[in-house]
Amino acid sequence: MGLCFSAENAIKGDSHHDNDGNKLLSKSVEWSHLSVPSTTPKFGQILQSPNLKSFGFSELEEATNDFGPDAVFEEAGFGLAYKGWIDECSLEPSRPDTGMAVAIKMFNQKGCPDRQELLAEIKYMGHLYHPNLVKLIGYCLEGDHRLLVYEFMPNGSLENQLFGGDSQFQPLSWNLRMKIALGAAKCLAFLHDEADIIYRDFKTSKILLDLVCKNALFLNLVSVGVAELQCCKSHVSTRFLGTEGYAAPEYMRSGHTYMKSDVYSFGVVLLEMLSGRQVIDRNKPREEENLAEWARSISNTRNISRILNPAILGEHSGRSALKVAQLACDCVSKALKSRPDMKEVVLILENLQDCNENKVCKSSKHYKSSNGSDHSREKLK
């Protein structure tokens, strides 16, 4: 994806904080000071150059067989997503099943952002690199056409894997669920700490899977700041991007979103992975319809094991599973101050994974959860 610089030299902008010190908004991005290291990016990096290809519409037509119905793999509010094929080196369109598979998102008129807003986000997103972040390859802004080209994730979304009911999906093991959770947590931590980005609509449908977990970062889910994007013409977008059940209470209440609003959404996703329940289930008793509210009520009774689905645990059991469940409950706390930040979430999940692999927990520092439970904290790798 081109040259990069160390994550230690991440984007620096003017950040604002509320009265409690929570980060709200990063208004400006300055690229002129970036330095380039000699190493290839291994973890999250901010790239010096977006290194994106501007595709012609005819090229993408060729890559998708004229946007034929057989190429459609997703229908959503933004429009349609097509599977296409391009040459891995030249990025020129290639014949089906040859070269590199790509996902091409075509915005409809209803879901299409303003051209300048779209271009601003494309340029911003093009600077981001993380092993768990779906790579943006290029775009098309020809005439009225608005398309984005991403690497293709062959195993679909986590939502489909968990709840799709398709026989092609094998149940995810406990260990694989935890690896997916850790990969997604690392990606969110990178977006928060290095790129000053609030995701705003994190959920299972936005986690795409291949051989390793990659977190889908699509255009209409990303902005800088408090539910707004500062664009190149000082245009401010205030579109609400939350989803019922995943959106944090403060976002639903005021429209203001914080880094820890993403932590809430992550906690809901973690609860889905632990319990096998969907975020909103109208078939459940009224007090159990909303997954996060149900989990909070269980956490208050200190009967946290009820969250864990025995069928998901399989042969795995023990204190580490209970700690993951407690972490999920901490993340969905109504109070921002009671939620860990994503860096802490990564540290906890890494330590628990190490404990599972080594059977003996390493010595570590701790932080106390909202209910007084200790959580292991290790040095972030």
C-alpha cells in the first residue's frame, strides 16, 4: 500500500474534550510532517500516501461483467456490492476467477454522499493501514457514478457466521471467536489511538472474515469527531449512523459520540459471540429483548455465567470465559467512565488468550471493572 511511517507519528489534529475529559472531535489533519521508515508496516500504520487507484467506470464494468446480477453479493441501504476481478499487479480488469477478487460498492442516489464529502473520506481512509482493516484499493467518481473498490473477504460477515442459518457456515469454535474478538479490538484501538477515528456503527455485519479476522471499514461508517465529518469545503455531515441495540445510550440520547461509544458497540458484539443471542430479539420476554440491557441486569446480580452459552463454550470452560463475559458487561455500561477504552480491551483479551494457550497466567497489572472484578493487563504488543 505504499510507504508508511511509524504509528508513533500518528495523525495529529486539534482535539476537543468534554467536561469529563472524553475525546470528542479531531478537526484537522496535518500530513506535511510525516517521516518514512525503512520497514514494511506490520501493525497499524498511517501511510504517507493514500496510494489508491482512480478507476474508470468502464473498467469496473469489465471487472464485474457489466455489473451483471451474478456478480451481486450484497444489497444494503447504500446500494449494491459486486464481486469483480482485477489483475493483482496492474489493477486492470481481468476475466472472472482470474487475478484478484475485489468488492465493488456502488452507491445509489439515496445512499450516495456528496462528491466532496466522499472524496475527503476516500483520501482519509486511503492513509490507513492495519492487518485487521479491509484494504481500500480504489474508487470511481466518474460523472454521477460513486463506487469504492475493496479487497474481497471470501467468508462473509460475522453476522452471517453467527446467525445466517446457512449450512455452508460451520459453528465458530470458542478459540476462533476469541481470535476474531481480539482482531476487531485491535483494529478499533488503532482507529481510536492512531487515527483519531470514531467508527460509530460497529456491529457483527461489519466484521468480515477471511483466514484471519479483518474488520470492515466502509465509507458510510467512518467519520472524524462527534457524529460529524469536517470536509474540504467545511461542510458538516450530521447523519445518524447508529443501529438499534448497538448504539450507545449517549449517542441515542444526544447524537454525540465518543471513543467509548465504540467500546459500547464492541461490548454488544462480544455479548452476541458469547451468548449466541442477537442484539435485538422480539421473540424473547420483554426484559430480554435488548441483549445489552439483559446482560447488564445479569451482571448486577453477579450471576455472570448466565451470559455464556454452553454450546459455544464446547470443551472450554473456566475463569477466562467468565472474565470475557465480565469484560463485555463492562463495555456496555451506561456510564462512559465505567467502560474500559479499546487499548485496555486489547490488553485483557491478549492476556486471557495467553492464559488459555499457556494454561498459566503471567504476572500482570490489573484494572478493576465497574463491579469490582480484577482484570489482567499486560504490555500491548
